Amino acid sequence: MPTVLRIGALRVAVYPNDHRPPHVHVIGNGHEAVFVLNHPAGAVALRENFDFPSRDLASIQRALDENLVALLSAWEGVHGTR
């Protein structure tokens, strides 16, 4: 699972054997969350949360939004074009 971005101590990964739609896994501190990369339909959206405190999710989503183009490029690098 390639790490495509770091947000502080958190790792953002794209799993090679994963499914569409394009999405990333945010992993760290014993937690994991999955965010769908809705571009061009809109901003990044939380799909699943496994134990991240709600206060952390907004800052994670902002960081992902700020890096959306790079994250989509990383997804396509692993899975091919959409």
C-alpha cells in the first residue's frame, strides 16, 4: 500500500488491489478513515471512520482537499485512469 501523502503523523495510502471510486485510506494513531475523492463532482468526502475522533476529521479532510490533484494523480498512478 503506497503512502502518497503524510499529514503530520498520519499516512495517506492508496491500496493497489482496491476498488473504485477513487479514494484514500488515512491511517495513524491506531485509527483509519476512508475518504472518497469526489473530484470533479466536489470536495473530498468521508466514507468510513474507524475510531478517529470527530474533531480530527475536519482537519484531515481540509488537508486532503488541499492535495486533491496530487491524490487523484496517485490513484491513477496505481489504478490507471478513471
